[in-house]
Amino acid sequence: MVMRHQAFVIEFPVLVAVAAEPVTGMSLFPPNDLQELPSRERILLAAHKLFYSFGIRATGIDRVITESGVAKVTFYRHFPSENELTLLR
């Protein structure tokens, strides 16, 4: 997926998961891709994908924690408040 904005181009890798049957609670990401990243990067990547897909208001912190595969304590170690995550650019 490529997004164009005036003077620069941002390319995002597109991850596709295919399942024969709908699976409840299925993660948006294959487990091996995120587990290789540091926890802060996993949180930021998961938050970005969820915010882009569902919007900031519709995405809860618990969903970000679940998708990134980190503990709640780890999330709050990197981002002392929920607002800290949404203010990053």
C-alpha cells in the first residue's frame, strides 16, 4: 500500500491473513513478524495498524496490547499514559 501526501511518499507493508473459516480473536499479524521486533516497536506497529484500520477512538489499549503481544506492564513502561501513544507522530 502506498500513500502519497504532497511532497513525500510513505510505503507500508501490507500483511494479509487468509483463513478457511472465520476465527474469533485472530490477530491481524502473523506471530513471527512481530516477535522479532523490540516491544516498543511492536506496540507502535500494532497501534498504527489498528488506528488506521478502525480509527483511534474505536481502538482500545487492550486491543493494542493483545495485537502487539506484550504484557500490560510492558505497554505502560513504554507509554506512561494512553495519550502518549496517540500523540506520537
